[in-house]
Amino acid sequence: MDPNQENAMIILKAMVEGSRRRGNGDVIKRLTNLSFDEINSAVPCLEDMGLVQTSPGRKKLRYDFFNVTLAPAGYQYYHDHFGKIAVIE
């Protein structure tokens, strides 16, 4: 698994385990301790897998997105690969 995919899984786990359905880049940074660049590179991996949806930012400051929202598929992926949770919609 490449570093972007590993960081994507760190973000997914942190959001699910931190009960964060939606979060901006700063929230993700606090949950994961990843750098701005690591977050910006990892979020598109999650989006490509259909596990999150992003809201675009008006102008790029630190992050390439405004918010990240977990999709139902993100909860299912977590349930299937990391832990046993009920799917939250």
C-alpha cells in the first residue's frame, strides 16, 4: 500500500472512531496528526474509493477542500476491514 493510501486509511479510521461524520482539514489534522500535504494527498484516495465526499473550498489556503463527509460506504468499509460498527446513514 502506498503512503497516500495508508494515510487515507488513517483518516477514515480517525473520522469513524472519533464520531466525525464531517470535518474540515484542521479537524482531520487534529484527529490524525498528519501534515497538510499528507491530508491533501490522502483525501482524493478516499474520494476515488467512494468512501467520502468533499466540498470544494472557495480558495485554497492549506487544504484542497472545504469539508470531508463520510459516505455510507466509508462506514461499511470500516466495518468490513477494521472493526464492527453499525452502518450509519
